[in-house]
Amino acid sequence: MRLLTCLTAVLSTAVLAAHAMAAGPAARAATDLSEEEELALVYGGKASVSIATGSAQPLRRAPAVATVITAEDIAAIGAHDLDQVLETVPGMHVSRSAINYEPLYIARGIYSVNNPQMLMLQNGVPMTTLLTGSRGTLWGGYPVAHIARIEIIRGPGSALYGADAYSGVINIVTKNAADSPGTQAGVAAGSFRTREAWVQHGGRTGPLEVGAYLRIGGTDGFRSLITADAQSARDKLFGTHASLAPGPVNTGYDAVDALLDLALPQWPQWRLRAGYQLRNNLGTGAGVASALDPVGKERGERIHADLGWTEADFGTDWSLGATASVLQFTQRITTDLRLSPPGTRFATGLFPDGFIGHPDTSERQIRLSAYALYHGWNGHKLRLGLGHDDLDMYHTATFKNYIFNRAGVPVPTGPVTDYSQIQPFLLPQRRTVSYLTAQDEWQFARDWTLTAGVRHDRYSDFGGTTNPRLAVVWDAALDLTAKLLYGRAFRAPSFNEEFGINNPVQRGNPALQPERIGTVEAALAWQAAPPLQLNLNLYRHAMQDIIRGVPNAQAGTGATFQNIGNQHGKGLELEAVWDAARALQLTGSYAYQRSIDTATGQDAGYAPRHHFYGRLEWRLDGIGTLSPQLNRVADRRRARGDARPKVPDYTTFDLAFSSGRVLRRCELSLALRNVFNADVREPSLAPGLIPNDLPMAPRAVSLRAVVTL
């Protein structure tokens, strides 16, 4: 409570001081939208956000801690992948899992092996996969050329978005015909034999407004060395020499991305979007069981479409909208995954070809939702919504070269065999979700708005959960806005956590309940001077029923998932944007967090306590834009039971240059990452598996050219 008391005092003092300095008429005028904000609400821009309430509104007045990153920002960062963009968001850090080097988007110290606590949306539609509850281990990067804007909220979002909007929500808004008029083609090449080509078009084709994007690319991936892995420890135990460490990580992949956005000017209420994402020959990272596997390859295919309808003037004081979406996701193993390399030995015998096991899955997600906005109640904007999700993992298959004996210990059986009918890792599963939402934005005074909302979800497998939110926003002056926020959120157990069977490491538990979190936040947005914007957020959260693996009583049979963990945390996020001169802008942020495991009283582990990011954007007349960037990640503790020293701190320096339209129809950009070749490492979770953590990419360079046709 001391943090909240201090937080409230600081908030009140700053607000009252600013209010006293502001003239009375100026404070009363604070609710009038600026011309920039009005344009942003119509066309979308850095000054507006829709993810906080479901409707567009000025960012500084949104009842959430939100960040908006536009296509122009992405270009200034010099990013070619979503991960590079999200690392610049205050309070967020992009870590990695050993499995496939899957990105983990860590917000406010909430760290887990698959990162299901961060909800990823594309144009408002979840990109969640059912097996892990996250974006999936076959994510394989996400290109940025087709992104119009990214909206991020840090903190709970389940009152609007339901499951997994736990530590935050990321909504990727893709470009439509108006966002990318004409035709552009681009090529890029860089370190690690990275290459790609894409074409993007926006325009009118007959009666249709068409936005289209196609990208083909691939990379061999960086090959940073793992000095010791899980097999190294097993070799010492059994006297074998099977480990491939020291050896490089396996991070290459081939990629295809396609998007189509269709609208009819005659019927502007309707919009159809469709997309395709293929990741083929995806490497295993540091190995799916933390033992190096240079030959394993995977294939993930994602097909999705959504049809939206909105009617802003359905009737007197009413606006309506509805969305129907479908997502088809399949994962296949193209080359056998070696959980351990050839020559490995367990107590039950020798595996001359390696310990091999892998799953195939196919799933289909159908989501229907509708909402109504009512404006007829003076001072209120009432939003009511309902929806239904049909989440069906209709196909599973299991291939392996071992079988479990009666004691639950794996025994070698010879060649890889289809065990889908004998010992499947997971049977086909289906989950349905129905939900209702209600939200009221009440302007109860000239400069005050109260947003209250609640959502109830009913799951077919574990029952119901209700999650409220409450936010007070005060326009204290023309240059100062204060917010006090409270929200609850939940994270649904994944199919693997709930229904997994015959897994040598972790097994499912059908009795699992959702993880829960409650968060209190306070925020200040202060235009300290015409060229200087400052934002400060303070928060405290408490997590309950965290899902963790608990070792089974029978040795050698792995662990079973249980609702056993509790955690609490607090922190702050400070952000500044300074237009130092007409052609010079400085952006910086600092985030501090401390997360404590309630049972042990120790740091929950692995997330940075301190994170600093700074960028200078220097526009050179007649030349282009130069953008040096500094990123420091510090003070990452280990969880209880992991006696290794802290994860090493690191500081990276990046440099990006873009020519803009200086070369008429051609734009050139150059990005240098990790210029000084810092030794960057992300934590490996279990002690002794990969003792020296996960090495990241060394110095890298990429060159891009875009031509407007």
C-alpha cells in the first residue's frame, strides 16, 4: 500500500499544481478536441487509439496506459521485424524461448515460457493458437512493411478482450487501400543470408477498393554458439559423449506472407480482410528440449479471414457493428525433432538415432461478435457487446521412437513410428466460449470522465469468469491529463496445459482454472513545453492461480500442471519525447519493475528490473533521416531454485538511415544492429539445461530498397 499512497500523493500534487497554474477558461476548454486529434480520430494517427475502449479516441484521454506506433515511427526505428519495434515500447522487453527461439513479449515483469499472457490481435482478431495459448512456437518473425499502426496497452484488458489480455494487448492494424496508394515493390538483404522481396498495392479495381501485400523471404539465421546444453549434463550422468555443444543455434526459416483488404465505397459499412502466413523449414532454436538439434525443421501455416460491418448512424443515437472471423492453423514437422541427439542414453536404454518425438496439430477457430453503442443518454456513451467463439483442435498426431512403460518412463522402440492411436501426446479437443460485455464512458463533469466496464466469459471446459475495469480520467489543464485505473484480467489454460498426456516433461490437468490478475495504475500525461511531452505511469498488480508444472511423485515422469503460484509486482514507466529542433527529435523511456513470488518472497525471475531505451531522429535536408538508438537491459534475477548468477546485463547500440524520397521514386534504408557486437543473452529457464543462457544475434546489417511504380 505504500506505493499506492505515494503514487496518489505524487499524482494529486502534480495535478493540483498544474491546475493552479492553468487559467480557468483554459482548463474548461481541455475537453475540446484539437484539430490534430479530430483528424486522428477520422484517419488514425499517433494521437488516437481505439484499443482502450473499442472506439477511436484521443490517446491522452484513453482510459488505459497505451502506446501507438505508426508506420512513420517504424521507418525511423529502421525495423524490419515486429520484435524490433516492440523492444522500444516503455515497460516491454522482447526475450526468447529456447524452443524455436520464439519471441516472448514481456510486460511489467510477467514472464513465462510461452508468453500466453500477452494477447496478440491483428485488426482486432486474436492470433492465439490453442496448443500453447500464445501466438505459437512457429511464429517465425512478423514483417512490418504492411503495418499501418500498432496499438499497445500495458496492463489488464480482459474487460474488453477476454482471455489472455493479462499483461497487455498488442493490436496490429494493417494497411488498406488508403494507407498505401499506388504500387510499391521492395527488396532487402542482410546478415545471415537474410533476403526478402515484397510488393504492396492500394487502389481502386472496378467497384472495389483493394489493399494487397505479398512478401517472400527467408534467412539462414544467426549461429551464435551454445557452449553446453541439457545433453551435456546427461552425458556426465551416463558417461556418454552425445552432446553437440559447443554448437550453433538453429534459427533459420523460409517465409511467405500475404494480405488482402477489400472495401466497397457504395457500402462503406463492410470490409473483408484475408491473410496467409507460412513459416517453413523453421529451425529449432536451442532445441525443443534444450538439447541442440541442427536438423529438426518445422512448418507452420496460418490462414485467416474476417468480415466486418459497422453502421455509425444505424438510428437515432445508435451505432452498431459486427465481426465474423475464421483462423485455420496447422503445424507439421518436416524433419524429425531430436529431443536428444544420437547416442543419448536414459536409464531405460540407448537411443542410437536420438530421442525423437514431435506433434502435429490442426485447429480451426470461428469467432462471432457484435456490439451496440448508444449515445442518447446525456454525458454517457454506452457500449454493449456479445460474442461466441468455437475453438476446435480437430486433428492431432504423435510421432516418436519411444513408448512409456507402466511406470511412465520412456523406453526406446527403434524407428520413428506413428503413436497417435497408442500413446498420443494430446487427443483432439474443442472449446466454446460465450461472452457478454458492458461499458459506460460517463463524462460526469466538464473535465472528468469515468469509464466502467465488465465482461463475463463462459467456457465449456472450466466455467465462467467475470472481469471488471474502472478508470477515471481528469483533464486537469490543457497540458496535463491524469488517470487512475483498476482492472482485472485472466489467462485461460492452454490445451497443452489442460489436456496434454504422454509427455515426458509436462502433463496436462483437466481441473485447471484460469490465472488471474488485478492491477491498479496511475498515469500522468504532461505537455511540459510545446516541444516536450512527458508520460509517467505507476502500477501495482497481484497475480493468483499461476499455472506451473509440479514434479510428479514418480521420478522420471516429469511434472503435471497445477494452479499453484501467486506473484505480486510494482513498477513505473517514464517516457519523454522532445522536439529539440525543427529537424531533431529525441525519444527516451525508462522502466522499472520488481516482481516477487509470494511463496518465497524472492524475485519471480528473468524479467529486467531496469530497462532504458533512447533514440535520436535527425532529419538531414536533402539527404535523409539518421537514427542512432541505445537499448539497455539490466538486473535480471533468477527464480528460486536457480543458483546461477544474475543474467548478464547488456547495452546495444543500433544505427538506422533512410533516404526518404530524396531519390524520387526510390527509397533506400540501411540498418546496423548491435554495432559494437555486445554479448546479448536471454535467460534459459531451468537451471542446468543451458547453463550459459541463450545467445542472441551478433552485429548485423541490412539494406533495403523500395520503388514506387
